[in-house]
Amino acid sequence: MATIKHISSKNADYGAAEAYLTFEHDEFTMKPTLDENGRLVPRQDYRLDTLNCGGEDFALSCIRANLRYGKNSKREDIKSHHYIISFDPLDAADNGLTVDRAQALGLAYCKEHFHGHQALVCTHPDGHNHSGNIHVHIVINSLRVAEVERKPYMDRASDTRAGDKHRCTAAAMRYFRSEVMEMCHREGLYQIDLLNGGKNKVTEREYWAKRKGQAKLDKENAVLLAEGIAPRQTKFETDKDRLRQSIRAALSKAKSFEDFSAVLMQDYGISVKESRGRLSYLTPDRTKPITARKLGTDFDKAAVFAVFQQNAHRAAVKIQGGQEYQPPISEGIRQQKPAKITPHPDSPQRLVDIAAKRAEGKGIGYERWAKTFNLKQMAKTVNFLTEHGFTSPEEVDAALTAAISEQRTTGEKLKELESKITANKELLRQISVYRKTKPVHVGLKTAKKPEQYREYHRSDLTLYEAAVRYFRERGLKKLPAVSKLQAENEALISEKNGLYTEYREQKARAAELQKVKSNLAAMLRQERTKEVRRDWER
């Protein structure tokens, strides 16, 4: 699940960014790590490239550009922007993600979205907590040195011009997140929905508060353990962690907003307020409430009120004798509950064809291993059949056929969504081209020498005419709002993300059933062979 985060910096020392990327730093203080001789310790493994630096050092190139345009000279100016794309730790093992491949993806992403800026692109193989997640750093000079194509999130002319500065707005971050999701879908990497928030939202500040708090607690507990005293607390919790726990506890008892408010206040001293369709929570030790948006989607109005409905429904069922209403089954139709098969890392593997391997020249040692391996896989296959309620090969065949059908259906839906997303992006691009070249077309009408004007502006006029033709072919008499198109695209990408996850699960489920089917057929063949041999011996 790739994520992207942004950090802006007012540090005028551009060389510090490269030093951070290429030398070891303390993860808490961000100060460089020194060896016993007081020298910087180089990072063991990384990839580093520069863009738009004209063959110069990144820092020197940025300073020259700032002087040329007279920008970034004040202390309060944002000098650089730092974007970090972190990939899922499982992508390396499951999807073949390497440091080199991640660096190539980072370079392509930088060229697409920050190509008007001087940039450093650096990939590291591990994260702060040594979880094994490959991540890419993109550091850009805040000053733009070349004019860029207008993107959907750009709402000012200065967002495209050379000599102006990059702005990381909320709309820009949504666009960057959607592009990260699209990149991961395209590359077959794991991905979560970055556009609609998480159930528990952990900000950068809260993340580091937890890391530092846990480190301090571990140090204190080590002293207690050395003295033979059992620690009372082993897991550090932030104020937001405790608030989330209190809210969930109150939700489990509430059937209405009034119940919820009363339980929160009486049991935990927390007041909850609804304003303009949003919830906020005020704890006893604070003067400013914490909005649900900062806690996660589990705590917003929609999720909270959905819990009220569920609790009220359960209470009504309990009052009616604990029997939940079931719709009647149509006459002549037997209701069946399909087996839901979740692929497991310890699922059965395909049996080894020992005879075929022997024919290839494998020795007695390999044969002994293969026999042991096959016995284990047979046991796993029998367990699988039992766990999922299969009683015959025909039932396995039916389940496999259904799984393949589901996978194909989902794949077709994914293709439809991809076509819509591609069409939307092309429409956005044509609108951008149209807006950029329209003044040139208008100028042609008032030009004193039209032929010379047309020749001089031939490239822009060709692009303008192509855009107009594109709109005409699609029957667009009035161009849609860019913001509306982008919002539609983000919704499509979110939908695609959910389907893509479902597609991967269905694909794994079909592969698992295919192995089980193959193993079962081999096991039945062996059983029939044994029966024939016993009959012959008798």
C-alpha cells in the first residue's frame, strides 16, 4: 500500500537535503550519525538521480536559479518541498519491487508532476522502523525553472509559469495521491484508498509522538525489569489513541446521538458536538476540540450514526426473542451459502509429479524430499476441503468455475473504469491545451498579417484546432468544470482501488482452488491405482 506525504522546508542549505538522503541520520533527532572519528556514516544502499540541474550539483543549481529569478532570499520563504512515496513492505516479496524499479517509478513520477523544478530523486530500501518498505524521496526546489502544463488542481496562472513557486495545496495533494494509486494499479503493486481517509488517521506528528513515547517507555521499563519489577504499561498510547478507545466504548452502548453524548460525558468527561454535519470531541484536558477528521473515518458523523442504527436494530431483534427476520425462500429453490475462501500463506501447493522428475534425471535424494513434500500437501489439501465444506470433486470444480467467473467479471469492470479514467484524463488535457492556446487563436482574428501570424504560431494554432475538433467529435458544446472532472476521476480511482483489491483476492482464490483441484485429482488417481493393485494381488 503506497502512501505519499509532503514536507516543506525553509532551510536555505540545499546541500542538507542531499546529505540527509546519502548519509545515516538519527530517526528521532534527524541529526547525522557520526562514527568513532566524528565522520558522517554513508547509507549502505540507495539510488540517487537529479533532474533539471544542467549537469551541476543540485544545491548549486538551485542557488543559481534563485539568484536568476530573485526568489527564495527571505528567511520565511519555503525553499524546497520534500515528497516521500512509501511502498508496501510486501511488494518486494509478492510483486517483485526492487530498489532499482522503485527508483525508476520515482523518476517517472517526478518527471510527470514536478518536471519544471530542479529535483533530487533518491530511493532507500528500508523505512524508519526497519519494516522493509522501499520508499522514494523526491526533493524539489520550490522555484520553477520551466513552464509546465496546467494540471487539474492548479487554480492560478502562476502554478504553471517559470520563475514562480510550487504550491502544495489540499487539491494538489489529492491529485498526487490519486496519481500514486494509479501508478500502483498500473504496476501491480499493493494499494489502499488514499482519497477517502483511513479508519484510524495517524498524522505525522502523532506517528512520531508514538515512536518517541514508546522508545522512552521501553527505556524506563528496562530499568524496572533489571530491578525485578514488572512494568505496569508496555505499550505507549497517545491522547488520540485514548480518545479513540473512549469513543468506541461509548458507541458500543449507544442507540442514538443523545445516548452517545451522555455516555461520553458521564464515563469519560468528553463532550461531543455536531456542527455543519461534522463531529468534534473535547477532552477534559483540552480547550480546543479534536475534529473527527483528525481521528479517522470511524469517528465521523456517517460512521457514528451507522453504528447507532446497528445497535438499535440488535436491540429490537433481542426484544423480539433473539430471532432476526429472514426473508422466505422461494418454493422449489434451496438456499445455499457459498463457501468464502480466503487465500492463506499456508495453503496447499501443487503436488510434485515424481515420475516426471525422475525422467528428467532427478536422483534418489530429490525423490525422498518430494515424497515428504507431497504427503504434507495432501494433508493440507484434505484440511482445505474439510474447512470449506467440499465433499466431492464436482463441488471443487463448481467453486473454481464460479471463482474464475467472478474474476473475469471484476476484470471487465476494472477495464471499464480504466477506460473512463483515461477518457477523463484526456479530456482534462485537451481542456488545458484549449485554455492555453485560445488567446493565440483570438489573436489571429486581429492580426494585421494573418499568414505571418499563423506561421509564427503554427504549433499553438494546430494544438488549438485539434482540441476544438476533439470537443466537437464528442458533442461537447459546453466544457465541463475542471474541478468537477477531477472530483469524478478521484471517485473513479477510489472505486477502481476497491475493485482492484477484490480482483487480486479473486485471482488468488482461483489459483488456490486450481491447486486443490489438481491435487485432489492426483490423490484420487493414486487411490484408484492402489485399489487396482490390491484387487490384482487378491
